[in-house]
Amino acid sequence: MKKLSLLLLFSLSLSTIAQEVKLEKEERIHIEQMPEKARLFLSQKSLTENKTKRYYKEIDGDKKSYEAKLKIHRKTYSIEFNTLGELEDIEVEIKEREIPKEVLKNIKNQISERCDRYKIERIQAQYVNTSSTNQQEVLKQALKKNNFSKVNYEIIIKLKTKEETMRCEVLFDSLGSYKNHRKITDYAHDTHLH
Amino acid sequence: MILTYTKNLLVFSIFLLGSFTYQLHAQKKFTGFAEPSVSLNIKSESPWSYNFTIANRDILYQKEEFNAEIKHIELAQYTSLSVGLYGKITAGIRYRFIEMFDEHKDNEVRLVEQYSYSTKIKNLKASHRFRIAQRFRERTTHRFRYRFLVDIPLNGQRSDVKEFSLSLSTESVFEMGKEEKPSLGQRLNSSLSYQISSNTKFKFGLEYRYRNYTQTPKTELFLLTGLSLSL
């Protein structure tokens, strides 16, 4: 029953998809422009092994945040901080096969119910820093990817409905239940013509 | 903020085009053009989209002399249909007003049919375009073209408002017709785009064309500027 109601919620929200738009804007910055607490967090040994780190300032609607992107053991990590430099979440790019089978099936069923065609372009396992956890615990979970009970899956899909083709960011919880979604705006004009 | 890697990209593309320009200087069969354009894109929630463009081509350098003269004015209309998740089929018509600037030449009608396929690879956008065209003027010419384009955001991971992006492309052009020998050409394009607002974009670029390189090669360099509005 719970699954059915979530499916219904996802279906309804996809039908009104145009209202929820991802207005995220990223600007590349130097590490010196990151908040001090964030710099301190990023300087710990487990995060300093790789050489290529990129830093971004993000504006998502009214919300401002900072993000570091780095690679650890060939996996891309995005570590997001608030303006005070406190950890918000850690996202790790993963493959479909890394999601538990039942969860992946659940996610795919919910997506395919609502569109004619779709393609999963990117999956990120999202470890959120909540009041009940601490920063080090979140980092440990993200690095080991061994605690699937506290993970969210942030999925970028390209989908086609009867009305339109769009790119969408959809968030599912650890059981594959729909949480929310946002349409991703594309400023591509007419590169295919001129 | 443009950081080191984007600066390197810009320097590389300027170097590439700079070296072409240097080579061109030594070539007699070289023509330099300017081509400003304004286009209006209409997108609906349906899979259909429409484009209207007005462009003008001016000769800036010809026969080893700087010489500003209008070559033609062009009106174009394209209608596109999204197919699949990443594909687009387009049909278009272009009309070139040439007679009013050169009485020895006829106006030209050009029909265009194309298929394009664009995907995202990390933060890059890569697109393939297959285009055929029929040029109706004093004689009829058929064109077969393939273009590969990469679009690179220069600020952050994607191009947002008030941000720059760099496009690099290469295109092969094969021409044939009853009254002409088949010919092959290659085009290299590098352009910088600035997203002025969510529906307005300005583009500035250089395009190098090496035409008919199997028989009597000639080279052209285009200075391209374009304002693109989206509804």
C-alpha cells in the first residue's frame, strides 16, 4: 500500500513536472574561497591522496553552498558544505549494479510507469549529514559504501513522455521509494542547426 | 571566474585558429568573410521546435586585398522533431538574396534535411550531425555533410546564465552535381558563447574552410557572430 501511494505520488508529480525546476548554478573557485571549516574537513588524510580536486560555489534558488569534487579509487565524490563550512552531504557516483537488486527494480518500475522511454545518465549515492550523525561517520560511510540503510539515490534521467523530452533529477530513498524530483533546465539553443 | 584549464582551452583554440590564419596569409586563393546572424527559436512542450534565422555574409578580404562588400542576405527556416531521447530530425529551407549584390549571379534556394544526435559526457556535450542539402541556383548542387561538435562549459559544470561556453567542431562536406566535378571540403570551427539571459545567447567564432582540397583548393575564414533568442 505504501509503495502504491508513493508510485501515485511520483506519477502525479511527474505529470506536473514543469513546476519543479532545478535552478542550480555552479561557479568554479579556488580552495582559498571555501569556508575555513570545509577546508579543514578536506585536509584530512583520507581526502588528500588524490591530486585533482575541484571546488565550486553553488547557488540553488535561494540556497548557497560550496562543493568539492574529487576522485578516490576511480570514484567521483562530491562533498557539499553549507556557507559555514559544515558538511551537508557526500555524493558518490555509482553504477547501476552497485544498487541492491530489489531497490533498483523498485526505482526502475516507478520511472518506467510514468514515461514512454528513459535512460539513466548518472547515479549518485547520497550520504546526508543529519543531526543524528556526525561528519566523520558520514565520510566513513561514503568511503566504504557499506551502509545502505542511510543512503539516498540521486538519479539523473533523460526521459520522454507523450508531451515532451526532458532531463530530470530524481531522489529515491534507500529502499527505492520516491522522495522528490526536479526538472533540469537546458539552455541549449540551436547548436544542431548552425 | 575562468580558471587555468579553461584558459588553456581558450589559448589552445586561439593558437589553432591563429596558425590557420598564418597559413592563410601565404595563400592566394584565400577569402575572408564576416557573417553576422540573428535567430529566433520557438520551443513548445511538444517534440516540435522551430527556428527562424536572418544572416548576412560580407566579403572582407579577397584577391589579396581588403575589400568590404556584401555577398548575400539569407533567410532560413528550420522545423525540428525530437526523436528518441537524444535525436532530432530537421527539415529546412534557406533563401539567399544574391542578385541585388551581384547581377551575374542568381538568388539561391537551399533545402536542408538532417539528423542530429547529442549526448552529455560528464560536463561536455557531444553532438553528431548528418546533413544533406540541395542548392538550386544557376546549377543544382547536392551536398552531404557530417559534423562532430563538442560544447564545453567554461564556468562550472554546465553553461548557465552569464556564463561562457566553448564550442569546437569539425565538418566534412562532399559536393556533387550534374554540371560540376565532385569535391571535398573540411571545416573547423571554434566559437565562444555567452548566455546573456535564460533565453538569449551571443556567439562569437571563427570558422576555417578548406574547400575542394582534392582538385583546386581554396581557403576561407569566417568571422561569425550570432544572437540567438529563444521563446
